[in-house]
Amino acid sequence: MRLISSSRPGLRYALGAAFCGYAFFGALLLRGQPSPVRSITEGVYSVGQAARGQQLYKAQCTACHGNALEGTSGPPLAGDAFLSNWSAQSLANLIDKIQKTMPFNLPGTLSKGQSMDLAAYFLQAGKFPVGRAELSEAVLAQIVFPPARSSPAPSGAKTGGASLPPPEGNLAELMRAIAFPNANIIFDVQQTDPGAPPKKRPRVGEDASTSETFSPSILP
């Protein structure tokens, strides 16, 4: 019995299909690989970016976080306590928090670029090395804080159970962000109909509502 040999066009088609299949599955494997992780110790911001962040910090942040980022009514933004709060977290998490919650009296008014500038200044103040390129949104998720060094537990301390992360705020921030504004709203209902058309905003002290009189932007 004589075997029928494969035709050349058929062989070429089979080889081409196999090559395309390998290329397709190879691309899927590459896409599934995680992006390389960088540490903030590798120089992830530029001098110019930190300088912009410093100017913005002086204008927006010193009242709560201190002239030297040491923390006053707000938490510190440099030093061991700051690094412990953000241990092993992505730098994107810090920038997201800055953009959505800061400054305290006007949360959400900072742009993504301004938030990255502030983060660059925090890194510079923390003595982390400078790089050539600026922080960009494309690489934020790949940049992480170093893990905080664990300190030995004091004698007599309980070793069992899950440990909780350190707090990122204080009682003053909690009161001014939640308790005071909501209490003002309750007082407003006693003298202002929420369904009535808005009136021209009066000056403070001239029949102003409780929320307007004691707004966080007016309080010291």
C-alpha cells in the first residue's frame, strides 16, 4: 500500500496555525505576569516635583501637619510613625488618600498631579533618594513603601490574637470631620427648611446658618 504524502500548501498552513497558536498563548502568559515592584528607596521622584510639593505643602498643609511634617492636629508625614502607617503599601494608596481627603477643610480639591507632588515632597523630607523622572500615574501602583521594622514586644504584652494597624488620625480630626458638621446640620433644620429654594449666602453673623457660621473653612 502506498502512503499519500502531504501537500506543501497543507503543511505550510499547519505550521502557520501552530505558530499563531504559540504566539497567542505566549502573549497571554506575558500579560498574566505581575509588573515589577519598585521601592521608594530607588529614586522614584524628581527634585522639581518635590519643590512644587513643598510650596503646596506650605500653603495647604502646615496648619495640621506642622512646618517640619512632624504632625500637630494631623498625623506626621515623615519619620517612623509615618512609615509604620504605610508599611509595605503601594504609594498609590497614599496619593489616593491625599487627593480624596485633603486638605482637611476642603477635601477633594487637590488634583492627582498636586497629590503626587506632595508625595514627592514627603519622600524628600524623609531622606529617600531622588531620581531623574517624576512620579507618574502609570507607575504608582508598582511603587511600594518598605516594610516597617517590627520592634520587640514589651514584657508582659499579649502575643496572641491579630495585631491592629496604628491609627492614621486623631480625635480632633474625627470631631471636625464627622461630629461637628453633622451636629450643625441638625441645628440648621430648626431654622431652615431643607426643601426651600436656596437664598443668597449671608455674611457670617447676619442670619447665617449654623453650618455657615461654624464651617471648617472658617474655624481656625
